[in-house]
Amino acid sequence: MSSQSAANNLIVRTQAVFDEDGVLSRFIRGYRRREVQQQMAEEVASCLSYTHKLVLEAGTGVGKTFAYLVPALLSGKQVIVSTGSKNLQEQLFYKDLPALLQMLNLSVPVSILKGRSNYLCQRLMAAQMDAAFSHDEKLLDDLLKLNQFAQATEDGDLGNLTGVAEDARAISLVASAQDSCTGQRCAFYDECFTRKARARAMNARLIVVNHHLFFADRVLKDTGFAELLPDVDAVIFDEAHLLPDIAIQYFGSQLSTGSLRRLLDGIERLTEGELGDTQGLKLLPQRARVKLDAWQNCLLDAGSSDFRQLLKDKTAALAAGELIGELSALEALLLANVGRSEPLDDFAVKLPELKQKLERFIACDDPGSAYGIDIGERHLMLRISPIDIAKACRELFSEDTAWVFTSATLQVERSLQFFTRELGLTSPVPASAKRSQSSRTQSSIAQSTRTQSSTAGAKSSMCKEVLLDSPFDYPRQSLLCVPRRLGSVANQDAMVRQLTEVCLKLIKAAKGRTFILFTSHRMMEAVARSLVGRCHYPLLVQGQGGKQQLLSKFRQLGEAVLLGTGSFWEGVDVRGKLLSCVIIDKLPFASPDDSLYKARASRVEARGGDPFLEISLPQAVIALKQGAGRLIRDETDRGVLVICDNRLVNRPYGQAFLQSLPPMARTRDLDAACAFLEAID
């Protein structure tokens, strides 16, 4: 069969699965053909057949999971499906794939591969059991359950563990970790769960991974280390809107001061055993730790997240030099004792790697990168982030592989260009280009398709762009409200009072059943304190438990109010009457003080562009769409979205947000929003 005939055959077979009398209709009760779902499946089948790039936004309710899995399974190609979250990864592998394989009557080897921390390490498990009598009662009880799990499990996936809390200390003690892995020297190498999971992935026809693992694999290949994943025929990215931020992380470099501390602690512990007679092995880690604390305190006192702003601080520079000096002395001591013990040999390899990362950060000499500091509870995260990832992505997304990028939130003002340019899938905008405003009308199943060839070196490859709108009846199902007489979002005290009153009114009308999403932890905590004692429905606040724990409780209570920040803006699916109202405190613009934003903004300004229009606005639009997407998750859902930021209607750029959101009915009247909520049965 010719390649053209094979391509047509795949497209026809894919179409047939989604027909009114197709395979799905015979297995799914009440199945109704969705034109947009079938069109998406055909686009994916075409991409897999002709090996090009496809960027496709599929609005909520399109049914994109089946739309890309069906052609992937029918194609006979080796395919990686990469997701943004562990929850979706597990849903694909344990629910969607088995169901589809049965429906399609296929026997295709499939595999799931997670990051190594998701697998139990038998060597660490054995070490903890050897030290069982030194543990307290609670920790020992959890370790015993983990040991039983280790004996019974086939894959060692800690996600399948029951009876032990997901944040239990015991899990961190036995989870596989690169820092503690001894590779082929390990006594458990043959039965290693992590190694066997990677072997299964190499032999599977469809492999389900997450974005972090995918990029980690590509970085390993670039550095010449053994890869985790095979070179496949096609890669499908679901939740593709997350890719730019993840690519920045993996094409850059990160170092936690906590990693340095743990390494110094580990070296010092060597003196408790056979190396207790080694002069300096206890003293040098202590001295290095003192210098690390001094340098970290200098960075904290400076109060800036942009390391370039701190380069003029002579005290910090001196502290950095002293820290490097102590680490170099410790490195020399380890090298002088190589061969005396395996743990020491491991530290002799890992210390230079961490020191090299630290030296690179302190040098701060790459004009193409931003140098930032994230402040955690006890440690600092030092980040080197590339300002432009387009070139690296063009090299990554090779032309002998088919690439599918899909999400419910990729377009800004009916254009996918912000996403495709950032990932190097299409050509950058010329400096002289003016921003164009789209005024195309959204309809319930409007589609727009655009094709562009992007050049990388001497080759060119087609990138097809497709918009498929949600089949939901948003004007009937939902209402968008921007309340009148809102004050400035810059006045936090007034905003807390005002937001509290708005929330109380809406919560009462919705009978609980509300998400309140915030752009900052400080505002969330302030509003939470203000609601206590005044809200007559259960309040669940991010930080009171894990994300999945809070969501489970929200569903169980039935009339609860959940307050959350970033992680609750996406990847949350609460259907039906349990969630009738979503309140967003303000438009989610990134901080202009962020080191990466400032570096990118400077580059845009240097070529005559507008950083707000090219960076801030598109990022905020996509983030707002994610938050708004929590509301309507099913064709029977009804609800109200309230955005408490009058810039949405008072500033010209507000139209960019409004044109990018689903076509909900709109009002400025808070009483009308409450009436809509009260009418929901």
C-alpha cells in the first residue's frame, strides 16, 4: 500500500469510529456524534500520516482525549502521549486506553512511565527496614505498609499505594531518587522497578508520559547520557499550553540550596562509619554549610528575585567566593579518598556537578539568560532561564517525527501565533509588524485553520493550526459578570473588603458550590480570614491539605467553598451542580519584577516591540481562560463566572480577554448573577 493510500486509509478508519453507527456508538450509552470531535480525530490522523506539526485548540467538551487516542492506536506507529499532570496521565493509562483497546478490538502494547520519584526503590526500602528499630511508631507503621506493598506490587508505582498518606515522610525515604541511585552496582538492579518501567516503555507502541519526563529525556539525550524513551514516530502533547514554561525550565538550569545542604549532610555522616578517621571529612562540610548560610542570608536581605540586580552587592560577592572556596577544598578531599567507600565515590561525583552549577549561576555571564531566585520556606531555588526557547525547540521538534500540540487554552484573540512563535513552530513576528486585532465571531462549532511553513536550517516543515470551539451552549449555560463599582485592584485593603462582600452574596445565591481563585497567596489568605465567621458554608483553603484531598472533600460536602491559587486554576474537573460559581479576584498578569519577564521585555523593546502586548497580555489571557474553564465541564452544567477586575471592561486590552473567553452571556449586574445562580436547580 502506498503512503498516500495508507494515510487515506487511516483517516477513513478514524472517521468511521466516530460515526453515528460507528464503534463508539456500540459501546457508549447515549453516544452522539460530535462534529468537532470527529474533525479533530481526522486532523490528528492526517498529522500522523504525513508527519507534520499540528497545533490544535479543542474547547471544553470536544472530547479531545478519544480524538487523539483513536488515530494513534489505529496508526500502527510508535507514539508518545505526553500530559501535563499525573492525574491525566493515570486516567489515560488506567481508564481511557483499556476502554478504547476493548472497543477497537486491538492488542497494542501500551506503557506508562513516570518520573523516578513515583517508584519505590528496593535498596532504600531494605535500608529502612534494617534500621526499623530506630524509627518512631507512626513512621515504622507506614514503612511496614510500604514493605508489604513492595512485596506485592508488580510495577512499584507509589501512585497505587493505599493506606499511607501521599505526603507521608515514609514515602520520601523509599522513593527512587537520582541522588541515591547506585546504578548497576545496586544489589537490586535486576528487579529495580524504575529500570523495568523504562524497559517496558522502550518496547511499547504507545507510551504515556508527562511533559517533565519528556523534556528530561531530551536533555539526557543531548548530553550523551542514556535516554529514558525510544525515538518514536509521533508525539502528542495534551495540555500543551504548559510546554513553554516547562521548556524554559529544562533548557535552563536550576539549583536548590537545599540540594547542597543535603549533600553536605550526607558527606558529614560518612564520619559515623568506616571513614571516621578521615581528617577534615567532618570539619569541611560544616565550614561549607556556614558559608552557604551566609551567602543565602545576603540574598534574602537584598530582597530581589533578579540576581543581576545583586551583582553590585560586595558582601554577597565576597560570601559567594568564600562558599566556592570551601566547596573546592571539600572536593579535593573527596577526590583524595576515592576508592575507600562507595558512598564517598558517589559524593565525589555529585559535589563537582553541584559546584559547577553554582559557579555558573554566580558568574551570571550569559546575556541570553535570566538569572532568578525563588524564595522557599527554608531554601532558595537558583534559576538560569533562557530568554528565547524558540531555537532550542526547533531543534527538538525534528521533522522526521509527527508532532501534535493540543489544549483547551492555546488561542489569544482567535490566533494561535503566541504559542507557535514561542515554541519555534512558526516564524517570529518582524519588528515592524503591528499587532492585529481579531474580530471574528465565535460560534458553537466554528473552526479556523491556518498552515505555515517554519524554517529551521536548510529544512522546512509544515505547521498546521486549527481552532475547534466547544460544542457547549455557553450563552444558555453560563453568565459572565464583571460587577459594577469595583475599586482599583491596587488598593489591597479595599479590595479585600469589597471582594469579601461580593463573595458572600454569590456564595449565598449558589448555596456554597463555589470556587474562589486568586492570583496571590496573600490575597487568598486575607479573604479567607475575612470570610471566617461570616460564610455559612464549609470553607476549604489551599494549604489545609493536598490538592486532591481538598477536591475530594469539596465533592463530598456538596455545598462547600474552595479558595485556591495557581494549581487550582487548571487540571480541576468538578461537574454538575457541585460547582455553580467561579469567582476570580483579578486578571492574572505576571509580576513585572520577575527576572525572566524583565529580560524578555528588554529584548522586545530593543527590537521596537511592546512587551505588554507581546508577552504580558497573551500570558494573562491564557491563564484567565484556564481559570474560567473550571466552570462549565459538561453540556448539562450551568453556572456563573465572576471576574472582580474592572480593567476587563474599562481598558482597551480588556477586549483581548473577552474575545478569547467562551461566548458566555454577560452582565455587570451582580443581582442578575445571583438570580441566575438561584435558578439553578
